Amino acid sequence: MPPDHAPVQQLYRSHHGWLQGWLYRRVHDRCDAADLSQDTFVKLLTHTPPAELREPRAYLATIARRLLLNLYRRRSLERAYLEALATLPEDDAPGAEHHAAMLEALHAVDQVLARLPEKARRAFLLSQLEGYSQEQIALEMAVNVRTVQRWLLRAFEECIVLASEQWP
């Protein structure tokens, strides 16, 4: 392992078992706990931890908690999508390839929404899901139209960034 990954290697050796147990107590599934534990350490490899961690378990738990929330959010989206599919007549149900593409698109939209501040997220959803105009959003949220435009611009910029990351 490269020398710059030595702190992560040490954290892994010292706390992997604890983290996996901590996660298992939350998800009650050994596979999910193992995956989330590994994802936590992969995250550390891409974002090197501070040189000296006073509370390594708290640090690992914070990262793992965020990954766990992402897992719950993804599964909630998938459930909602599957419930919507269940209401369609059998002849209108999409094929497996379309189904996979839709789930991927839902995850991408969810990632964009997670990056946005609450007000920008709400403005984006009002615009895209409810069909509100910028003026209607401004009235609904008690702000001026220019503020709504800034929020929507930020949301669309995030969509473009994510699209360029996911589909080069």
C-alpha cells in the first residue's frame, strides 16, 4: 500500500471489525453492513483523514452514517418507483433494461438534490414536479424572482455536473 494510505490502513486494521458490528446493529443485514463498512474505508482512501484523529470511531461512524442515509434514500426511491410500476397495466410495464436505466436516473437526480441547500431543492422540485413558474415559486416561498432564478440555476448546474460525471 502506498505510504500516503498508511493511516487508512491502520484505521482499517484497528476499527474495521468494530465498524462492521456498529453498522450491523443498525441495518440487521451482514451483507449491507460489510458493504457499508468497505465503502467507508474506500471513502477514506479518496479523502485522506486528518493526520491525528482523536476519536477515530466517531470519525468512521460519521462517514458510515452518511453512507447509511444514502442507502436508505436510494432504497426509498427504488420502492417508490416499484410501487409506481405496480400500478401500470402489465402490457405497459418497462423491460428490464429500461427499468435499470430509470433506477440509475433516479439515483442521479437524488444525488443532485442531496447536493442542494433546502430552499434550492424545494424551488427545483416546485419547478420540475409541480410545474410552477419562477413567479409562482417566488410567491410560494416568499422571496423575489431573482432569488428563485439563482436557486434554479444552481440546481441545473448541479444536474450538468452530475451528468458529465456519470455519462461522459
